[in-house]
Amino acid sequence: MSAHTHVEGQLPHEPEKATLEGRNKVLGFWLFLGGETVLFGTLFAAFLALRHQVLDGPTANHLFDLKLVAFATAILLTSSLTSVFAIQAMHQQKVKSLINWLIVTVLLGVGFLILEIYEFVHYVGEGHGFTTSAFSSSFYTLVGFHGAHVLFGIMWITLLIIQLKRKGLTVVTAPKVYVAGMYWHFIDVVWVFIFTVVYLMGKVV
Amino acid sequence: MASNNHSATEQNTKRHKVEGPKKHIVAFIFSILLTFIAFATVIGGEINKDFIYIILLGTAVLQVFVQMAFWMHMKDRGHRFALIGILTGVFVVFTCVIMAEYWVWW
């Protein structure tokens, strides 16, 4: 029953899982995400241990503006949804729609990054530099690492868009798009814990 | 034999019927709702501190569960090793966080 017969020259229904290489890529990426979980988890642990050690710098409660955080969260959450739409378009072999949804995802990612840069510049102006206190160092390391992941995702998906335009959707390019989508969701999942642990818990006095 | 083959492909196309965006939009609305609950709890928070922490962690874990199941296709079959990989990571993270919260400032 598992033997699929396909019309010549047409992509299979789930092109990312059509080849062994594609399936291995997806599995390998899950294992990579397990490692990424450990990376972020240790940064979270360091932040949790150091978040009250502010020396004479500003405290979390004094610093954070929840409106800005809510806006950033909305942007990233929406971008996760648009990347789901991209994968759905890929499953329907609508390459044009796939590329468009990826472009929307990248643009939302850029918007999030601009917001984060604005936020950091604002904090430095408030006297919250990287070396101000153990709290500030662990804050910038954790949130900055997440921001770097967003930046990497933006560059990665941009390159994939270019490749899709050049080579089209094949059993070689499909796993790449699928895996990049997983990466983008993972970034969103990490952000859920950042806004919970860093920003919201910082506001609870 | 030929007709047999034909019915098999037909079944395959049926089973592969492309999924609609509906459940992903439901997952999105659910995520927004959980985020809203978390923010509202902190902003309107005249309640017990520990209770707020429990609500915050509960909504975060629930939201991650929803997103991984639907958006990262964790609920689809053939994800056992993926689950093992992620859970191994989560186990290490759990150990680190417990250490940082309860051991560092003993």
C-alpha cells in the first residue's frame, strides 16, 4: 500500500519526504533542534540565576515596556503562521504562493529585528549596558542570542527564496524549505519562553 | 491487476488530500489567546505572586505544545525519534533550570 505511483514529471504530494535524503534531513534537523533547546535552556538557566543581581543598574520592572513586547510577540507569532501557509502552498505545488508567503515571513522577521534593535538602544540610553550588572549581561546574552537566530533565519530564508526562483520546487529544494519552516517555528517557540520568563516575570514584583 | 493498481493510487490521492489552513488558524487564535491571558495576568495582577508564576508557566507550556503539535507537525506519524531528540534536550534544560533556581543561591 505504501508504494506510491506518480505521474511522470509531477512532484509527489509531500515532496520534502519523497527521498531518503529529505527524510534524513528532517530527522537530523529535529536532533539539531534538541541541541538548540539545550543551548537556549542553559542561557535561560543563567538568566534565572542572575536576574535579581542588578547592582546599581535599572531593575527589570523599571526597564521593560510590555506594550513593545506585546507588539514584538504579535509580529513573530504572525510570521510563524505565514510560514505555515508557505509550507501548505508547497504541498499544493503553488510555487508562486510559496515564495510570496516566504517573503511575508522574512519581512515580519525584519520588523521584529528592527523592534529589538530599537529596544536595546533604548535600554543602553537608560543606563542598562552589557556590563552594567549580572542581570544586564545575562539578559543581553539570552535575548541577543534569540535575535541572532532571527537574523540567521532571515538570511537563510532569503537565500531559499532566491534558490526557489532559480531552480523551482523539486525534491531537492522542498526539504530545505520544510526544514527552514521548522527552524522559524522553533524561534517562535523560544520567544514564547523569553516573553514569559524574561519580560512578564520581570514585571511581577 | 491493473485495476487494482488504479484503486490503490486513487486511495493514495484521497489520503493525501491537502490539508486546509483551518486548523492552523485555530492554533494561531489559541496561541494569541494564551499570550493574552499571560499578559493580562501580569498587567492586572493584584493576585498572589506564586499563582501568577503558575499561570505564566502553564500558558507558555500549553502554547509551545500547541505550536509544536500543529505547526511543526509533531502530531503526525513518524515523529518518534524527533520526540526523543527534543525530550532529551528538554531533560537537560530542566536539570539546568532547577539547578539555577534552587541551588545557586542556596
